[in-house]
Amino acid sequence: MSTEVKPNSEEKAAIDRIDAELYKLRSMPETKSLTEADLGEICKIYQTIRGPLEILVAFLKKLPGGATAAGVIEFLMKIADAVCPAL
């Protein structure tokens, strides 16, 4: 029998924060190329959700099979950390 893993209140808040900030990205007009201004906005959003992403990664690692998804997010965060200067 498997035990269902549910997010706690901090994890739920992190997921909600990530969703709200990513909505901003989804609502940005699509362009053929990424301008410096667009990259700056994306980096601001990333810096806003970096902490909640760390909470999400920790939660995913609790789930059966979640380590793979957590690893992908951690990899993408390392790329974002290299591209986006700390604000």
C-alpha cells in the first residue's frame, strides 16, 4: 500500500507563487528573438521564484519517481543562475 504525499502549507504557497509568476511569462507577447529587456524581465521573475522553486524541488524529492523531475528543475536553475545576475 502506497502512502499519498501531499504538499504542506509552505509547499502549497511555493507552488502558488511559482504559478502566479509564471503567468507573467505566459502573458508576455511572443517575439522571434529574446531581447535584453525580455531577458531582464525573465531574470526578475526567476529571482522572485528561485526560493519557491527550491521548496518545490524538496517536495518533488519526497514523491516516488520525483527525483528525476527535481533533478531537471535543479539543472535548469543552474543555467538560470549562470545567465541571470543576482539582483
